[in-house]
Amino acid sequence: MAVLQDKVALVTGGSRGIGAAIARRLAARGAEVAITYAHAQDKAARVVADIEAAGGKARAIRADNRDPGAVTAAVDAVAAPKGRIDILVNNAGIFETGEIVDLTAEHFNRMVDVNLRAVFLASSRAARAMGEGGRIVTIGSTLAVRVPWPGISLYAMTKAALVGLTKGMARDLGPRGITANIVHPGSTDTDMNPADGESADLQRGLMAIARYGRPEDVADLVAWLVGPTAASVTGAEFTIDGGANA
């Protein structure tokens, strides 16, 4: 299964949840993986230790997505050893709620800085260091497509914008053999949205298959998208939500 042998990968926000699962899966398939984290240094170190214990290569870089310089510096640091980066997974993001009448410019700036601007900056920087076969995968959300409850308009806006960015990147980078795709997870069992949380049953009520996803489910899809058999898949959206948006 070492289909990603010697590939250089960066997973932003890889210290926990979906990002950590993606990092572990890419490493298991042979990639040299770097993860970024903003605050959870201990969790990031644990992910790196797990990967190394399994025989893989990993490193953790502190980079807050609200800091544009930190975002681009992290990409440069990953690309520097071999002069390239092969895989970028834009996973880092924040989730804040609030009805539109209660949201402020600070809410807007914080959400856009982390969920959108950082993706643009990382992707632009990484693409410069990518050759043919490069892969960019962005983690979106089913809320980019359907907003079933009040209070999530700003988050939905940032994730919907990523769809346009992804499709545009696919056109820009396609002539160079680089793909760009977006994955929309639905309710996934992480510490941000646990399967036994107070709103979990409400979320299950939207699903055709009433079970929370696992971070590993998303990781498997991402691992396929960055692998050799997905070379012609670009500008595409993939939803993994138990049918909640069906």
C-alpha cells in the first residue's frame, strides 16, 4: 500500500480529529507528512510519535492560520528539504455559531482568515513548489451546500467559498498536471462534534444512514484523491455525510 512512497505531504490542522486521521493514513501509505497546529502542541507531538512508531516519517510545525506569514512559512519549511511539495491537505478550520444579527466584523474576519484566506495562501504557495502529479485537497463541509439550522450562516459562507476556490484552482493548475478537489464531511465523531453530544441525535435525524462518520472515513477518501488512481479527478466535490444532504 506504499502508493505515496517518497511523497512530501502537508496537512494543516493535523493535531486532532479529521486532520490527524488524514496524516496517519497518508504516512501509512508512504508519504513523509508534516502537520501544522496552532495551540495543541502535545496532541501534535502524539500524532508525530504515532506515525514514527509505525515506521513512518512526520514532523509538526506550529502555524496559526490567522497569521498569513506563518501559513506561507510552514509551506516553505515543508518544501525546503526536497525542493518540492507533492500533497497539500487544507484541513485546519474553526467553527463558530451566531445568528446574523449578532455577528460582528471580528467574527467575520476571524472566520474568513482561518477558513478561507489561509487555504488560499497555503494553496498558492504550495502550488509553486508542485510538479506534475501534485495534489491539493481541501476539507469543506456539507454546510456549504445545505444549512439546516439557524446560527451557522458565516461558517457556511466560508465553506461555500472554498468550492469556488477549488474549481478555479483546478482550472489554473490542470495544465501542469496538478489536481484540486474538495471533500465535504458531514457529522463526524471528533471532539468538536462528538457522536454523543447534545445535538447528535438532531444531526442523525437528517441522515439516510443514521450514524456519525469516523475521521478515518474522510481520511480514506482523501488518501484516494491524492493517490495515482485519481489523476483525472479534479475540480470535484465529494460529500461524505450518511446521506444528510441527499
